[in-house]
Amino acid sequence: MSTPTSGGTDERVSATGKRVGRAAREWATAQARAEAEAARGNALPSPGTPIIEVTDLGKSYGRVIALRGVTTSVRAGEVTCVLGDNGAGKSTFIKILAGAHRHSEGTFEVDGVEQHLDSPRDALTLGIATVYQDLAVVPLMPVWRNFFLGSEPVRGRGPLRRLDREFMKRTTRDELLKMGIDLRDVDQPIGTLSGGERQCVAIARAVYFGARVLILDEPTAALGVKQSGVVLKYIAKARERGLGVVFITHNPHHAYPVGDRFMLLRRGRSIGDYAKSEITLDELTSMMAGGAELESLAHELARDMGDSSPVVAELKADVEGDHEADREADHVADAEPDVESP
Ligand SMILES: Nc1ncnc2c1ncn2[C@@H]1O[C@H](COP(=O)(O)OP(=O)(O)O)[C@@H](O)[C@H]1O
Ligand SMILES: [Mg+2]
């Protein structure tokens, strides 16, 4: 695999740093090149048009059912939020959309055509781009180099052939501005940006290279209040520009202000898919808290009414049932190797 040609700043690192840097760079470069090539030529449909529609989608890993009964849509110019606690199946769901895993049940349609994606490249070809939490960036390289990583435009021919640095710097600055980020110095290493800003560069980049659907896996999970606000702003920007956004989070307070649609997962099952007009923030919050609430309610009632009350018994059975399902899933998950079975 070839790496971008330049006497760039990234060469000035320690021996160990250089090795690590090169591996990271090669990986990020390959990913970036695939994205850029694949997404070329995708046009955005008019706002409100469904780009992705899934019906009764499900996924099993061997005997473990990681996801079942998921029905929702991603529309141009709208944000679909996927909410759920740890282990709810959020990552499994987006890996299907992103082409990393094949679904084992239900249907997955893009632009009304049923799809079985075999690789992330297939997803990119359809204009579906994913920004993972561990962003594929090279921290020591300037922001503009990261923006164009793997798709660097060149000028001149033969021995005069070289990277068009001016174009890349200008475009990076302009594209970030379009997303509302005013970065004075695109020459600074991307590693010096905050987590929120790096997410934003990744979003701007995906938009520039032709994404129609942007999948963001918990972009605010590791961020403080202020930085989260910054990322939410860019999510809103991407929507304004007509993209369909899939925003994964476990925080209803992050989801509600920017979301148009909310799909809730609990223990691998969909517990609802609502348009914003169908659900309030309070309802969303209490649905998210549902599992924990049930448990404390059972304890409270047992104290007040005694263990023998039929209401208490029923609640306890519900909670117990949930735990049982957990233990079973954990047990099977332990026994099964962590492999893909289509
Ligand atoms: N590759 C895998 N092999 C086996 N089980 C898995 C695999 N990936 C996820 N699971 C199981 O699927 C369930 C959902 O996980 P995941 O989609 O990662 O949830 P979330 O992202 O919401 O935390 C969990 O019970 C998890 O243990
Ligand atoms: Mg996850």
C-alpha cells in the first residue's frame, strides 16, 4: 500500500513513533481513499425522502440474538437517533447499516432497493459513511492533511508532480467554515484539537466526500457538556445540508434537541420507533430509564405492601425475567467465540 508522498511534518517523529504513525497512517489512508472513491457521484434526494428503511431487522451471533425486531428509517435532512444502554444492540445495528455485519433477519433497503451489504465499501458506494468513536486520524499530521488523507489532489506531471497543498488548505478551511468551524490554523496537528473538534473535522470530511447518510457512533459519549454542544451543532448542520444522520447515544438530552426520529433499543430488542411529534423528552427519558425504574419500584412496593402482594410478585417476576435473560445471554456469549456467522 502506498502512502501519500510528501516531506510532511509527520516524518519528524521518534523511531517508535514513526512505526506506529506509519501503520495508523496507512490504515487511515486506505479507509479515506475507499470512502472518497466510493461516495463519488451520489446525489442527495429531497428532504424527507427515506434513504434507508429497515423492517424487522435482526442479527444473531451464533446462538446469541444481539438484535431483533428493529424497524425504522433514515430520511434526507433528518436525524434518526438510536438510543439504548450498554449492550442494548446499538453497535450491532449500526454495523449492519455500515456494511460491517450482515443482518440475519428482516429487510434492509436503501433508496427502496433491498440490500445485503458485504463490506463497509458496499455501504460507502451507497453513500453511507460512518464516523466511529476512535476516529481514523493521524494525530501528528496537520488538519488539512487528515482532511484529504488518501484522496490528495496533485498538480503537475512527472518529476514536477506534487500535492496541491494550497488547494487542500483552502478547501479544508472552507469546508470547516461551512460547518461553522472557524479554524484559524489548518496547519496545526489534528492531535491538538479537542475531541469535539476532531469529530467535527470527520463529519465535514464525510460531507465533502459525498456522504448521503452519516452514522455517528456515540460521538458525545466521551465529551463534556460544552464539547457535546459543539458536536450537536454540527449534527444539526449536517441535517441542514440535507444528509440523513444516524446519531447513536444513550443520552436522551443529547438526542431530543437534534432528533427527528427516535428508535429505542433495550436488550437487543426495539422498544419503539417514534417521530418527534409522537414523543416528548420526558417520555423518552422515562422509557430509557424504564429498566432501572422497574427494579427500584419493585423494591419500594415490597417495603410498603409486603412481599406477598400479587402486584409485587408480578413486578419481581418481570425484573427476575430480565436478569435471567441477561445471564443466559452472558453465558452463551462467553461460550461462543467472537466470530461472525452470517
Ligand atoms: N461479535 C459478537 N459476538 C457475540 N456477541 C456479540 C458480538 N457483538 C455484540 N454481541 C452481543 O450483542 C449484544 C449487543 O451488543 P452491542 O451491539 O455492542 O450493544 P451496544 O452498542 O448498545 O452497547 C450484547 O449482548 C453483546 O454481548
Ligand atoms: Mg456500542
